[in-house]
Amino acid sequence: MLDQETDALAKSDATVGICPITEAKLAAGIFPLKRYSRAGRQIAISSDSNTSIDPFEEMPWLEYV
């Protein structure tokens, strides 16, 4: 995401669902978590169910990136 897109999303007061394992395996890019959370927004750990349905398995991947 571009910085402008991240800022616009943060202004929308959205909670973003992040699937770290899927993002890593598909090389879809890394969500700009630091920028988004600095804006005071929250994320939710999610799964697309094709790779994993365990949020506790997703958490280390989020920390890794």
C-alpha cells in the first residue's frame, strides 16, 4: 500500500483483517502495520482458510514481517 492509501484507510476508522501466512506465501506484500497503528487504528488477525485457520499460527508470521 502507498502511504496515502494507508492514511486514508486509517482515517476511515476501519479495522483491518490481516492474513500474514497468506500474504507471505503469495508474496502479496507486507501490510504497513507500524504506520497504520501509529494512527491509533487496530488490526484483526484473520485467515483465508486455504493455508491455515489457526490465528495463533498466524501471529508469529505477523511478528516476523
